Amino acid sequence: MQVKKTLEAAGLHKYFKVMLGPEDYKTSKPSPGGFLRAAELLGVDPKFCVGFEDAEFGFQAIQNANYLMGIDVKLMQSYEQT
């Protein structure tokens, strides 16, 4: 999972209770399924969540899930594009 590698490289992974990849939900982006699943696992209303993404469909999914905001991980210094 790319985001996990990026967060580990930045030393931030320890601050996240939930990280999901496409194997963790049924619908693909821009469907909000993965982001809604993450909010559910955290027990948090999606409107209080922040999503991390690297693709346009992911940002659309964040918006479709009514998250507070989305952060582009490509802007993180440690991001390695595969």
C-alpha cells in the first residue's frame, strides 16, 4: 500500500489508526466506499475526517464521502511515485 510506505518514510504512520487499500472495500473510486469504511472503523462521522490521496478519482471519492478535506500525498516530501 503506497500511502503506508509514504507515511512510514515520513515517520507519520504511528499517528494513524486506520489505513485502507483497495483490498479492504468492495467499490472502486470515485465511489466513497473505502473512505466511508475508514470512518466507520474509526467510529467517526465522515464530515470530521481527513482523507489522504494521490489520484483524481480518490479526491472525488473523498468529496463523495463528505469528508472535511483531502490531502494530496504527492506533495509530501517523502512520496515516491510507483
